[in-house]
Amino acid sequence: MKQKLIARDKECETLRTVMQSDRSEFVIVCGRRRIGKTFLIDYFFDQTYDFTFVGSHRAKTATQLRNFARALMKHSGTKPKPFADWYDAFDALEDYLETLPTDRKKVIFIDEMPWIDTTRSDFVEALENFWNSWGNRREDIVFIASGSATSWMADNLIENQGGLHNRITQRLYLKPFTLKETEAYLKTKGFFWTRFDILRSYMLTGGIPYYLTLFDRKQSLAQNIDRLCFQDGGALRVEFDELYPALFGNVQNYLKVVDLLYKHKSGLTRSDISKGVKFNGKILTRVLKNLVQCNFIDKSSIFGKERTQVYRLVDHYTLFYYKFIANHNDKDSEWWSHNIDDDSVRSWQGRTFELICLQHHLQIKRALGISGIPTSVYTWQGREDKAKELPGGQIDMLIQRSDGVIHICEMKFSKKKFIITQDYEEKLRDRMAALERHIGKELALVHTFVTACGLASNVHSSLVHSEVTIDSLFDS
């Protein structure tokens, strides 16, 4: 029985358009490691290609060429002569494709393309020649290139200034699953977890499809986390060592940015990042762009300083790894089960829930009934100015509406209904007053609470204008 495809509706619609077009198409499929690029293409085409080839990790050019020849023999039924270089390889591919019927699209899928382009390889130049001199001049070729190494895909395909400049006809960028899509996936695998447990699993996996495949439905969530993260050889215990190197060249530059942002949970501006990592210019631009593209970090505007962008580390697995695995010297293979109520775990859950809410701001807007109103989402960082008697403050999420209303979003994770105490009410009112002072203009400020299990009703909850629970975060 064919496995069900979860989400990816827009991507499939794009592929259908490609197959129906009246021109040859060069399609690239990008996304972070483990996001499901190969699965999507294999699913859509039912693993039926006119030619397909997968690059080999860390293999020399001679080995790659030999493997390419073997793949070509499998599809054509004819053993080609040994290839001296990639020009020979693409010439042989061209000769084979010209023997196929002309009344249909021919689909070529080359996966893990960055692995093919070894040191001193002429792969990119040969690919440019193949496409420009032959494929692009036809109307019946669909060439699909995929690879996890985002920096290579960007430099050599997307932003190619040579023979492939402006030749890419479609770009598919795969994003992590939303909470709703994660729930749908787990249901297809026979899981009967509550939404509360699915939310907590999302705090680790961030909706990365491969990570979800590692869960065992016969185990509780805590048992799964112990097995994957705290037992020797656990899949997510060792994942980090391969994650970033598989995606980025000059990986140390990327890790410097990730390390720095982990230490500054509220985010940093580009200027602050540059000072921290000691490099700038095109290198920093490329690093930040690729990290955003792969959903490892995000950027948001500061309210009142819309041109200033704040970058934050938002990849759930990376955050979990740094917090609990990187320096974990405890030999307890069931550490998570034994420390599920530890302060460090509760703190991590609270912060991660805030990130999940930020990533699901569209669902929050829908729950508030303001989907039809133009809005902007900001963070706010007000610096104290004693001379002007301006207090400082910080708010992770503001939703500004075009009708003059601003939702101050409070995101609270707890196992029971969240209780607003007198002290907390005073803190909220003081922060609202600080924001009003910094804004300096008439806008309606309202408190919106996003909680896991709801908000307890008491005398202090009267300041809350609107409330959103996790059921709304699971909305489509």
C-alpha cells in the first residue's frame, strides 16, 4: 500500500503544472536535511523516471562517473563506454533520451547533486552545457535537481551567474510540518497521542518529517525521547554532528552564528551578530540567508524600528540539543523520564512554546477572527532611557492591526490552566504602560493569551482581551 503524502499540496500542484507545460523545465527542490525532498519527488512520480541518479557522499569523481554509467545502463539497457569526464556522461544521457518517444515529457531526477560536484570536478560546467545546448531547446524535458547542501544549491543553481543564470524554471522549498500536519502524519502511523503530547513532541522535532518517523507508537513520548536522545547511539543524540555539515560549506561560519544566537534567546541584529562572529559582508549575508531558508533561524522586525531585523534561533532540534544533549555527561539513559518536571525542562518548554506560537501566528490570527484584517507581526525591545523617563521592556510577539489595535501576545505553557497572580497582573500592566510610552501615539493595546490548557478565570484575568488555546494552533 502506497504511503500517504502529508501536506505538500502546493508542491504537488507545481509539479503537475511542470508536467503540463509546453516547455522544458528545470526544477530544483531545496530544504534542510530530513525534510522529505526525495520522498516528495518519489511519491509524485511513483518512482518512475526516464533517468534517475543519486550522488554518493564523499565519493571521488571517478566513482561518481562509474555510478552514473551504471544508472544509465539500467535505464537504457545499453552499457556505455567509460566516461572521461562529466561532459561525456551528459553526452551519453542526451543520446539515450533522444531515443525515447517525443510525445511526452521525459523526467530526469538527480538527487544529492551537491555530493556529485567533487573537488576539481567539471560537473557544473557540464550540466550547464547539457541544459543550454540541448535540454532548454526542447519542449519535453523535466530536469529535477535536489540536494540538502543549501549553500551549494544556492551558489551553483539558484544564484548561478554563469550558464545556468535564470535557467531555473521552478523552485520548491520544503518547510517543516505545522502542528496540524504533524498530527495528521502521526495519525497515519497509528499514534493516539493527545494534542498536548503532540505539542510536546513538536518541541523536539519541530515538524521535521524524518524525526517523526523515529517515534515508536508502542512507547510513551518520554520513552521515545529517552531512546532517541539519551541512550548511546540514539538517532537524535548523534544527529547534530551530521546536520549542519551536510547542509553548508564552510560550516564553522554557520555554527558560529548558531552558537551565538543560542546564547541570545531574544535575538540579535545583523550588526550584533557581526560583532559576535567576527565576519561580515557577503559571507554573513550568505550565512544568514541560508539559515533562514532552512528554517534554522528566523528574522522579524522590531516594532517602531521596522527596518531593523532581529534574528533568532528557532530550530527546535538544535535548541534541544544545545540544552540537553551537547554537554550531557549524565549516564542515565532514562534521564528525560526521571527529570520531566525539572526546572530546566519547564523553562525549555516555556521558551519553546513561545517559538511555536510565533511560527503559528497565522493560526492565532484566525482564532482571533482577524484573518481578513491586514496585520504585521513584530517583536518589541524598548531600551530604558532615564533622561526621558522611559522604562525598558521586551515583548516577543505583537500583532498590529490596520484598524489601530495591537495584540500584546503572552504565550504560556503549563499542564493546567494558567493562573494570573496579582504580581503578574501588575507586571503586565507595567509593561503595557512602558510600551505606550515608547509608542507615543494613540493605539489600542490589548492583551492576548495563548496557552496550552486555557486560562483560569479570576479577579486578575480581567485584563485579558482574548484567549487562544492549542486547539487553535492545530487549525489548518
